[in-house]
Amino acid sequence: MLALVLRRAVMSIVLVVVSTLAIFVLMSFVPGDPALTILGENATPEALERLREQLGLNRPLHEQYAEWLFGALRGDLGTSIFSGEPVAKLVWLRLGVTVSLMVGSTLVIAVVGIALGLLSAVREGWTGRLLDAVSLVGFALPGFWIGIVLVAMFAVAVRIFPATGYIPPTVSPGGWLASLVLPVTALSIAGITIVAKQMRDSARDALSRDYVRVLRATGIPERRILLLHVLRNAAVPTTTLLGLTAVSALSGAVFIENVFVPPGLGALVTSATLRHDLPIVLGVGVVFAIIVIVINLLVDIAYGVLNPKARVAR
Amino acid sequence: MSTAPATAAFATPPRRRIPGFAALFLRKPVAVGALVVLVLLVLAAVAAPLVAPYDPIVQDTSATRQGPSLAHLLGTDVLGRDLLSRIIWGARDSLGGVALAVVVMLAIAVPVGVTAAYVGGRVDRVIMSIVDVVMSVPNIIMTLAALAIFNNSMTAAMITVGVLASAAFSRIFRSAVLATRRELFVSAATVMGLRPLQIMVRHALPHAGGVVLVQASLFAAATLGIQTGLAFLSFGPPPPAPTWGGMVADASKVLATHPWMFIPTGGVIAIATLALGLLGDGIRDANAERFTAPTRVRGLEQNRAAVDEVVPAAEEPLLAVRDLTIGFGDRGALTVVDSVSFDIAPGEVVGLVGESGSGKTVTALALLGLLGGSGRVTGGSIRFDGRELAGDRKAFAEVRGSGIAYVSQEPMTALDPTVRVGAQLIEAVRHHDGCSRAVARRRALELLEAVRIREPERVLRSYPHEISGGMAQRVVIARALAGRPRLLIADEPTTALDVTVQAEVLALLRSVQRDTGMAIVFVTHDWGVVAETCERALVMYAGQLVESAGIDDLISRPRHPYTRALLASDPHGARRGELLPTIGGTVPSPADWPVGCRFAARCPLAVDACRRAPIALVDLGAERTSRCIRIDALVAEEKGATA
């Protein structure tokens, strides 16, 4: 297990370096002058020169990158071109919102998806057909579209949950949960259907296994077989899938945060992109990469706990 | 799906020509419909200037925010622009972007995946390490970075999406090609001296092509979500240029007052996404069917044999089975076990013998109410200890484990691989005894000692994969004993074990039987097991009981030609240097059972009368029965052989 964590750590450093380096390399391919692209045709020569200096565009690429990387290692992600604020501070302030959304939607996907999948594995007929129908809808409709419908429904028709905005848990834990309900719902629908379908297949596979027949022959009640043995065996592939849905919830948050306007990293990076504020894009990129790394690590650990064979093999 | 066990075990699917990929695909109306929708969308986008009824950016202030009408089929937006025309023109941006990303993805992923699979070794490892890293890169951020750097260019964003996705798809294509490498024709091509590149291009690629098509359409569906999402966030072509995502954003601003606009703009995205997804599903199914032709269970009416006489038992039976009939398939239409009757007395050890396909395992599982798949008891009665079980789920649930227990053939798959041995034993003990964990643990240790496991503490802590097959079978037996059953059904309990372990497990079962006085039904094809352990044996053939007798009588004086043939082909009785006799032909599958004697086709003694009508079980006295009308000829041959 320790070796696994170490290997992951090394891979993670490689990953952060590779993804940020890629952005730097891309920047060098920009046709024409990046400073001109960023500031636009009307910029004064002084402003252009200042920006080139600030971005280090006058120096070779590897120097620029090395400087940024060593800064990042000290926790300095540079400053926003647009507002001049430190990127690290901007990112830190908004991290909680996006992590709340991601963790919340992963939990919802896990609980609802697994329950639905298990249910439709044992109940043929309408449960399965309903799941298939909902899956098609969840697959076809983009999350941001579903999000807008939710906003419209809850902003106009019924006002149970706040349609937009975000309340930090430090202000009001109840308000925090209520403000998460709609964005988490919009973020979770696609994931729920994917996990439910996978769970149904895995549970059916487990139910057809020899050990289930022998457990039944031993007299173990069906409910216990389902909730302990089948669930545990189906959990192994489902965990891997949950890791993937958590990562895609992170991408989804970028879109969803522009619908429900909680002040998260997704909203930050979108506005920064529209303003060509690259230090912020890079900074959010680093944070996203770290979150992905943590998710993968958690999946590996969960996999080891759930699958005794994997524990021995590694 | 649900009929698979029946066909696998009992019917040989008829060989038929497997149709080509295109033919299989065209049989799927949903997938074909999806393809038609996509083609229409693409054609509309290409021919936008010809098909769009209005200019997409011309505003008509006299006709703003309209619902659908003849003039504007999908209505108009806030500025009075025709929505249908904007959707048609917007398809260029959305579908064009998706197509670009797919082309970029395929251009990288196919060569990389195929190379990794074919070259293998170090190249493969290096490629896969790079793929691992790229797969973990947060795609959305890289795409946004590309937008920031390349001045909101949707082209740059879509190329980035394609490049980043190529990592994951390289991995998928690599496994697809690796799978085809194992196919026979590729090794044949290697033997014929084709160079690896030739093999790759001519054979492996077309074979893995189905996978590529499926993945490409699913990736296109996902990319359409990203593309429209980015346009929704106002990346890409600036207004007033029409984009699908941008139109959703426009519509969302007036959603509360003019909800209609939201329907066609989101609807076209949903339709295109759905079409891509369903197309992928269709290709996948068609591709899968190319390699596994569908089989169908034929629901033939069975020719029922004459009602059989009951096999008498000496004592009050513990288990009384009468005319047990089991069917598979739709409403049990395909009979696989036909009017089987027998008794098991308390403490009796009985063999249930037959070849694969004789119905012996299905009969055994029916006694536990555990017929898998579409199997069901379609007639007859199963009385255990005076209580009717057939058709009564609750009664079965109460009897299982405590009345009738079960030991299966393959010990390594009989235990849940994710749960420790101890937990599985304790679970069974607690279910039957309703005791505390501590008490259950003590009893679990006793059970392990009872099945002669030397280090019970260590085994309790082990996972199933950490113990040997023989040990696992002892654990399975120990768990079967947890409910103190009065009848144990052992389905080929030693077949999967090493020869030395086989003898130990048999000895164990015998001694447990002596100690507990429970009855055992041994389901087996092994005469050695029968001779060593059973007092009596029931021989099954093609779903019927064909002979039953005390074990010594049966082995020395079989009274059914099938029993005789089965005994003769047993390797235990073979003499050194002599050819082992085999029974010609195979057990007929349930759909092909003849009207008369089912063994007639393989029987050296068969005459016309055998084939004419169903043969009834004949009581031969001395607790023997046989389903044969040629017993005289059999006895004559036996006398001739011994004389």
C-alpha cells in the first residue's frame, strides 16, 4: 500500500508538471504576439511591453516555466493579469464551493445510482425500463440545460431551494446544504444513470455466481445476500466508475457554476478564460490536477479495501 | 439472456451462417433511425444556404419571441430571428467542431493504440505511461487554456479535446487489437509469413474496426456536450453568429416569460446526442452478434412418458419426490427433467448418476428450489419431512441450510471472494442458531475442526483465494453443516479436486454422515465415488430415471443397457492394456427427445418396439426398477459373458 502511495505521488508530480508545461508550450505556439492577443488591438506599446515583462515573454520558454514552477512549489501561483490579485488567494477562496459541489454530487451519484442499480437488478420489468428511459434522457440532455430548467422551476414556480447563489457552511450549515441541492442535482443526473446501469450489470453478474447459489442453499436470507455479498462484489467495478464520475463532476462544475452562479473555481476559470487571464487558468489547472490526483488515490485505496486479491497482488 | 443456461447445458445450437456487419446493423431499426437523423442533420448543415428558410442573423422586429407557426416552424428569438434557420446554420459550428475533435482523436489514437498493441514490450510500456499521465490531465482546464491562448477559437478548443481524449481511446483501441491478436486467423497469418505491418493493416484493423466505430460515436456524443457547453459559456464564434450552445444561453435569459424558445434549442442538442449514442449502441450490438450468433430455445411440446410407478423405500422417507418435471425457457416449455420419482430415507446415502445433460444436476438444484435462469418445476411434488416444498418459496427458504444443505462442485467459486472465510462461516452459524458473534465464532471453529482443518484460527482469518481447493471444499462442507441439515446434496463434490484430496474429502463426508446421521445425495458421474460411498444409486438419462438399485446389484448386475455402458466406460474398472469402451453418440438434447426409449439410438440391444412408444419403469422386485423392455436380452448377454 505504501509503495502504491509513493508511486502515485511521483506520478502526480509528473502530471502537474506535464499539464502546466503543456500550457506554456501552447502559449509559445500562439500566432503573433500573445500580449497583443490578450490586450487587444487598441493597447498602447507601453502596456504591451509591461505585459510581456510580467508574463516573462521576453525570456526563453524554459526560463519562464522554471520560474513559474518554483513559484508554484512555494505556493505562489502568480498574479491575475486582470485584477493584480494573487492567484493562490483567489483559488483558495473559491475552492470550497467547487469541492462541495463535486463531493456532494459524487455522494448523490453513489447512493442513488447504487440503490437504483441494485433495485433494477432484482426487479425485472418496469424498474428496469424506467431506468433505461431515464438513462436516455440523462445521456441526451446537457447538464447546463437541465440546470437552467431547475433554476426556472425553483425560481418561479416553487421556492423550496435557492435557485442561484451559494451560502458558505460557516454562515449557515442548513443554508449551505439548501444552496447545494439544485446544482448538485443538475450535476448528478448523468452520473446516476451511468452508475445505476453499471451497478445493475455487476449485480446481475454477481447474482449469477456460484457463491450466491451456495449462499442461498445455506439458507442465508435473500436480503442479506444482496446487501452484503452482491453489493460488496459489485462495489469493485463501481468504485472505479465513481472515481471517473467524480472527475467529470469537476468538469461539469465549470458549466454548472455558470448556471447557478455559486462563486467557485469553475466560474473563476470561465471568466478568466474570457479575459485571457492565463495565470488564473494555470492556477485553477494546478488545483484541478491535484483534486484529480486525490480522487485517483482514494479510488486505489477503496479498491484495495474492497478487493482482497488486489491487496495481495500489489 | 435468461434462456442461456438451458441452451448451454442441453441444446446444441444449430449452425448457421452468420450475416455480415452491415446486414446485422440494418436489422436494428433504432440504430438505423439514429443514423438517418445524423445524416439529415449533417446534410442540413452542409446545405444550410439552400435549406434554411431565413437568413440566420437577419432580425425581424415585427416577429419577435414567436411560438411555432407556418411562417416560422420553430418560432423566433428575442430579436425576431428564425430559430429553425439559426439551428440549421448553428449545426455547422457544433457538428463541425465535433467532427474535428473526432478526426483528431482517431488520427492519434488509432495509430498509437495499434502500435502499442503490435510492437509491445518497452514501446508499449512507454506509450502506456504517457497515456496514463495524459488521461489524468484535467481536460476542461486544458481546453479553457486553449481558448484563452487562441483567442476564443472553437477550432483550437476542439483540437485540444481531440488530442486529450486520444490518450484514453489509445488504451481502448490497444485492448481491442490485443483481443483480435488472440484470434486464430491472426496467428494463421503469422504462420503464413505475413509481416506484422501487413497483418495489422489487413486483418487486425478491420476486426477492431467495430470497436473504433462504437467509441468514435460515443466520443462524438460526449464532445457535442462539451462543444455546446462551451458555446453556452459564450466561447467560440461571437454573436450574432448562430451556435447551438449560444442559442440555449439566449433562450435561458427569457425562460420565465418565453419558455418555448428553450425547447427547440435544447431539443436539437438532445436529439443529436441521443442519435450518436444510439448509433454507437447499434454498432456495438451488430459487432457483437458477428461473433456470437444468436441462439433460440425451441419451445417444443414434449412427449410425456407413461406415468411411472413409484420407487418404494424401506423406511418412512425423509425426502419423497414424485413425478418431478422441470422445464426451461418460456413458461418452462422445454422439459429437461421428466417425471422423476424417488425416495431418500433418513441417513441413507444415494448416488444420482448420469452423463452431462442427463438432468441430474437440475434435479438436485430443484430439490433446493434453486433452479437458475428460466428453470421451473412444471409438475410433481417434492415432500421433505412430510412438508410439500414444490412451488412454495417460503417453505424452501425455511428448509434450505437447516433441512437440506448443499455442497457444490467447484469449491473456489462457492465462497464469496471478497469476504473472509470466518465471516462466511459465522454468518451461516448466526443465521441458523441466532446466537452472538462470539458464540458463533466458537461454533465456526468447531465446524472447521469437524472437517479436519488443522489450523482453524488461521483459516478463519483467510480470504478464499488464500486457501487451497481441498481446504475450500472442507470450508464449504463445514458451512453446509452449520444448519445441522438432515439431507446433504453434494453435486460432484470431488470433481474439481486433486485425486489425493478427492479421497480425503470423500472419507470426510462419510465420517460426517456417520457422526450426524444425515442423508446424502451424491450427484456424480464417477462410479468410484458411488461404489465407495453409496448404498443405492439412481441412474438418469435424458431427463428420466432409467434404473435404480442397491449399489452391489447395480454394479455387478446392471439391468439397463445404459447403466451397463456407463459402467463399462468407467476408467476405474478398466483393465490395463485394454481399450476403454465408450458409448457412441451423445445424450439427445431435450428438444430432440424421441417418443420411445431415449437411449435407443445408442443402444446395441434396441429393437423396433423400443422406438415405438414411451417405455415405463418396470419393478424388478428386490427394490430394483429399470426402464427397459430388453432386460431378457441383457441378462442373456450377461450370462453368455460369464459362461
